Amino acid sequence: MRPDRSAQKCRTCLASAAYEERQISYPFKFGERVVIFENVPASVCRQCGESLLSAATARLIDQLARGERPPTRTEEVLVYDFEKVG
């Protein structure tokens, strides 16, 4: 069960804005791999967009990032190194 965060103060913008439940995309760097999780359940601050994940969701993301299940699909990711392009 997810905690009720509707009246919780946001730790990023410090507003007492309500959180709402949404499905988000969540990029995650695991070692040298970048993994993007889609349709992740999260509590999102209505004012600044800060996302909070439940402990169970965070554990599943960690398991999936370790490669315990095959990905839905594979896509190319572009990488820019600011020290080399500036």
C-alpha cells in the first residue's frame, strides 16, 4: 500500500502542494548502463514535479536494472560530454 502523500510538504520546492499519483518515465543509471523505465507509478508534486517512488517500486527498478528480466525493447541513447563539445 502506498503512503498518503496528498498533504505532505515537498522536499524539493518546500511547498505544501499536494502530490498526485501518476505514471512517469524514470531514467536510471546503473553502472555504465542507462535504463529507462516507462509507466512507473509515482507520487508527483503538483507544483515542481518532484517524483517519489514507493520502496517496492524502487526495489523492482533495482532488480530490473540488474538484468533479472529482459527489457521490453532496446533503444539508442545519445551522450554528449560537455568537456569535449564546449
